[in-house]
Amino acid sequence: MTEPTVRTFDDAAALVAAAADDVVAVIEAAQAERGFASIVLTGGTNGNALSAALREKVIDWSRVDVFFGDERFVAGDDPDRNVLQAEDALLAHVPIPDANVYRFPASDEFSGDGELAARVYAKRLADNAAARGNAVRVGAATVPRFDLHLLGMGGEGHINSLFPHTDAVRETEEPVVSVRDSPKPPPRRLTLTLPAVAAARRVWFLVSGTDKAEAVAAGVGGASPEDWPCAGAHGSEATVWYLDGAAASRLG
């Protein structure tokens, strides 16, 4: 587990711009070292803004694998799906092979069986890890050692679809779980767990706004992940919080 680094910017636009430049550097370094880069995208205002910024960058997308930290378990054409937002912001605008995009199953697949959908996505992660020679163990499963896992965060500290005081945030063995009772609609979701997040070399938070300040202080300060899920997200090599001044306002 790495100690968090905090970077503070004047506003959300500045933190997104800095993060976009840093993402390019991570991708280029990973491609130079291992041939491929693997990144986990996040949604939300800052996550989608970052995705839009990346489509303006010079990146060899043929050697990038893209994953998602969570997904709303809704129909494949539902505009709330994170993957559709990512396609609108980034993926439809860059020459990335479709096989390099690891989408979560939709609710109209597998007869709406969320537990089966979670196992299917876990198998996709394991297959990628084996194919790229880039595996790390989570319980009895394997997942890619992601080069970068991007995270947004809710005001109560939730990340991906890991909410305080839920079975999903307590999960220690499975890399992917089905959520049936999300306190934030829609109730059914699929999500990577904290052990899967910890498989990443780097975990970066993109957070802005005064309403996130208490959660930022808890996450940076090492609070209980059950109370503040963000506090349980750490990269093996780096954990970085990209914050605007408002989100950083409760840090010492």
C-alpha cells in the first residue's frame, strides 16, 4: 500500500488538464516497458471530462486496453451506462480496437443474472491478464496489474459502486461483484472490489467541490474503508489525489 500524494489545482478544469497529461505519460511508459498499457476509466463529471481531453492527445490506442471500474446493470442501450458515456467522450473518437475495450455485461444479457455477469467480467479480466502476461492474484482469481485505475468519488466516499457499510465494500476474495441494493440509483450494478483496485500500479482520484471535502480528508487521512470506501483504494506504486481547492479545503 502506498501513501497518498495530494496535488491541488485552482479548479476542476486545471486538475483534468494535468491528469490528462499524466495519463499520456503513464501509457507511453507502459507501452515502452511492456508493449501494452492498461487503464481503468471512471465516469462522472471529471472522469468524462478527462476522457474527452484524452481524445485530443497523441496516443497509440492500438496498444491500450481499457477497462471500467463499475457499471450500472441496465440494458445495453441505456444512456446511464458508463461505457456509453465513455464512448461518447472518448472511445468513438479514437482508433482503439473494439477487442481492447472490456465492457461489463448489460442487464439484457445472461437473463439479467447479475452474479453471472460479475463472474463473466472476472473471467474477461483473467483472460486479459494471462494473454498480456500481466497477472496479479485476487483471492483465487487473477486480474491485470492495471497501469492506472482512475476514480471519481461521491460525497459519502463511495468509489466505483462500493458504498459505505455494504457487502461489496467488505469483499476481500472476489475481484468483481454484483450489487443489488445500491443506495444511489439504479440499485443494480457491477463493480470491481477494493482488492481489484489495489491490483493497479497507480490509483488516481479526480475530485472537485466542497461537498467532497470531508470524504477527501477521510480518504487521505486513512479512515476505515467500511465507513469511507475511498480510504481503501491504493495503488501498489502510487496513489494520487487530483483535487481542486474546494475539495482540498479540509486537509491540514
